[in-house]
Amino acid sequence: MKSRPLVMDHFSTVHTSFILNFRFTNNITILMGDSGTGKTAAFSFIRECMAVNSKILCLNYLDYQNDIRDMIGRANGKLIVIDNADILLNDDTRKYISLDEKNQYLIIGRNPKNLFATKENLFELVSKKVGEQTEFTIKEYL
Amino acid sequence: MITIFKDKKDIPEDMEYVELNDIFFNQNTVAFIDKQAERIIETIDNAELIGKYKICSRFNDVTLDIDRLSTGCKTVLNVLYYPNKVFCLKECGNNALDILYHFETGYVFSEYALIPFSMDSVIARSKSGKKVINDYEKLKEWWDIEK
């Protein structure tokens, strides 16, 4: 599904020796790929920004007992970042996300079911050494 | 060979199913980490096990607590050290699946197909019984079609 980002087309932050530099081309970005590439590390850097950026809402396995559908249903104008999405998102929530016109999503998982995703939604993490730092970006998943 | 369930109802009542691999690893599996884990951690996360609870990260060579392993790597280690429990397969990337599908024993669950390109024989277990499958396409067919 091709739709322009509703909240932000660029997100960047720094966490000690890590730089995060994400450019979004779609309202739903699904971040997939091999295990151990740094997806959850990237999530933790974005979650840190929740403390100072009200446009960010982060969810992960620690929210397993919470009503995810209700939490995102109450959100407005946020970049909602969901790690462990393959165990957190049920079919109903996935359908809601695919039609949500209030928020933008960065979904870390490998199952695009019920998100009406096309290859334009699928991305993978790229890490690159920049001096003593490591920069994370995203690129289309092949 | 590993045994795969595709319906939670097919998991025997006396077998525990673990969905949250991160928490199970951090609270249980970590106590059993030994030499066996070294190659798995190196292959999947490109990290080095440098102590019972420490790894050297692929990023910047920093020392991290072992809880920073990827969920896919933790899942593989959970299956390795707890071969009588059933673990959720859904958070394994292809590199983790590659290793898991060559295990001699262990149990995993996913409603949808998660198959590496290189696989040994596995036991596919559903309400219609068990069958040994050693082919990607046949396993995908079992997962997708056979209900």
C-alpha cells in the first residue's frame, strides 16, 4: 500500500556511539530482515526519544498484557513504533493500522499479514561505520 | 529433527508453550549458557560470548549484557537448552531459522510458514498426525494448505 507519511518523513537521533537516520517514504514501514541486525537496538534508541518527543509512541513485548488496539486507537498524530510486532499484533489490530489515517507506523516484524502491504512497505536495517560511530539507516527490502 | 506445530490446539497439554522468548531466555535459559552457545551466538548475531552473562557486540566491539542478544538468537538457544518445551518461531530471521532447522531435537510453533532455504528433515505435527518432511515446497504446502 502506497501512502505518504502522515507524521514525519525523517527521524534521526543519536545514542552514544550510535546514529539513527531513518527516511520514511510510506505511512507504514515494516522493518524486517535477519536476526541480530540491530532492529531492537534501533527501537530502544527511538523509545528513548519518547521522553522528549510527544509525537512518538513505542510498544514492545513489555506491552503484551495491554490492549494494543485500544492504545493505538487513542493515539493521534504519532509515529507508532512497534517492536515484537509478530506476537503483539492480532488480525483486528493489523486491519485497524492499515486503515488508520491519524498515525504513522514503524513496525518491526516479518509478517505483513492484514497490513495490506506491498514491497513499498518493506524495509531492512543497514548499519555503517562512521568513524567511531555506527549509523543505522533503512533501505527497501529485496 | 525438530517438531513443528501449526495449531496451538495440537500442542499436548503436558507440554509448555512459550511465546515470549526474550523473557524466557532472560529468566531461565541464561543459567545454562555454555560452550554450545558460542557458535550460535557468533553465527546469528555476529557477537562473541565473552563470559557467562556477557557478549561483545558486532557494533563497536562494546561489551553488553547477554540480554541484548536478538530475539531470534534467544529463541534458538531456548530450543537448544529446553528441548521439551514448545517455543514461538515467529521472531526468527532466516539466519536463525537456518540453524534451528538443523537441530536434532526441539519443538516450535507458528501458524504460518517460516522455512529457511536450507533444511534437514522435520516432523510436521497436526491433528491429522505426524509426518517427516525434508523438502521446502512440501513443508510449505503442509503449512499453507493442509488443515
